[in-house]
Amino acid sequence: MVKSMTGYGRAVETVNGREFTVEVRSVNNRYLDCTVKMPRSLSFAEDTVKQAVKASISRGKVDVTVSFRAETAADVQVTLNTAMVEGYLAAMKQMTSQFNVKDDISVSLLSRMPDVFTVEKPQVDEDQLRADLLSVVQTALAGFDAMRAAEGQALEQDLRGRGDTIVELVSQVEAGSGQTVADYRGRLENKLREVLANTAIDESRILTEAAIFADKVAVDEETVRLRSHLRQMNAMLSGGGAIGRKLDFLLQEMNREANTIGSKCSDVRLARIVVDIKAELEKIREQTQNIE
């Protein structure tokens, strides 16, 4: 199956009392470049997320965003540091008495003092948390992959259609190439009759000149190779997988054959057909840039 390099996937799931939100998006890139953004408390799982992405994606600029929150605050215990509060109160009362200042001690004031509260968090089972996160990442990647596959199917159909168009144009070039030689022979014979007037024309010389011209404008080898490359492209599309870079190399070969055909076509009508072939190849190249 052919897949596009661009896609988006999102998953929101609650696992073991924690709600995870994972978003995966990608754009075209020559190689795989994965960036993961997540809370510091989950940073230990960053490599696991990258490995999951690597197992699913071969090429593209991939951004993964992770966030999570606990359903309740039961996991966090906040206790009052009584000894610390007593110390602050004693010091503040001494300040009131010694300096004769207003006694405006309040809970809000004391709560802002350092170390008044002790926050205790339970030990986190990193292996379990990593596994929980990974399950949500896989769900997001599944949605992401489905979007890439749908777009890849559309790309495949477009490439096959353009390939069929090129085959038709190549057939026109092959048919017109023979006519070009016949037209050249006719013009050559008429020119010789005009120049030599009543002198007998050497038919073998006309045949020789026509053969030389036919050899110069012959495009059989190039059209055969171009057809072969198009069949190879279709085979790659049928095989699926990460074929973007292979298609890119194959297109370079197809363009080379098209350029050679163009250089051999002296007929204006055939030259226009070659331009159409090149235009289709350029459209294929543009689409190939989107394939993984």
C-alpha cells in the first residue's frame, strides 16, 4: 500500500486514572525527523514514543505532542508542617511585641511562607506509565496511518493515470517517427528532381540519405526504455511500502529518456507531444514528493 508523508492522528484515552492526549502530524521530508513534545514528568518515555513512530513511519517530518492529567488529586498528599508553622508564629509574635507593630498574622500570610506545606507524591511506576502512554500513542498512530493510506491511494491512482497518458503519447511519437522519415525522403527526392532537372536520380543515394536520417531521428530505444520505466513504476505502486525515494530515482531516468527523444524530434508536431510527455512527468515528480 502506498502512503502519503502527510497526515494527522489524535487519541484521547483514560488509562489507570490518567487522561492522555496524543497528537501526531507530519509533513514532507527527505528523511524521518521525529520531534516529541511532552511534560517533563513523562520525559523518561520520550525514546519509547520515538521508537513507536520509527516502527510505523519511514519518512517525513513528524511532530508528536503528548499531554496528560490525573482524574483526581488523590495521588498527591499535602500535609501541614506544624513545627515550621509554630516557628513562624513565635517569630512573628516576638516581632509584634519587640517592635510594637500591628499583629495581622493570617492563614494566607502563613501559607506563603517557605516549607509550610509538605507535598508528597507517590512513587511512579515508570514501566506502567510508559506502557499506558504507549497504548494511546499506538491509537493515535493508527488514525494517522489511516489518513496517510487514504491519501496514498489517491496519489497512486493519479500516478497510474498519468503513466497511462504518457504511454499513449509515446505511441503517438512512435507512429509519427516513421512518418517523419517518409516525409524527409519525399522532400529529399523532390529537391533532387528540382536541382537535377532532367538528369536521372540515383535511387540508392536517396535510400542511403534516408537511412542516415532515420538513424538520427530513431527513438525506438528511448521509447522502449521509457515504457519499461513506466511498467516498473506501476510495479512499485502495486508493491507499496516506502517507495518515494525509489520513484524519485526512476523519474530521473524517465526524464532522461524524454529529453533524448525531444532532441531527436525535428518535427514540430512530435516536439509538442514530447513537451506533453515532459509536463506529465513533472506532475508525477510533484506527486512523488508526497509519497513516503
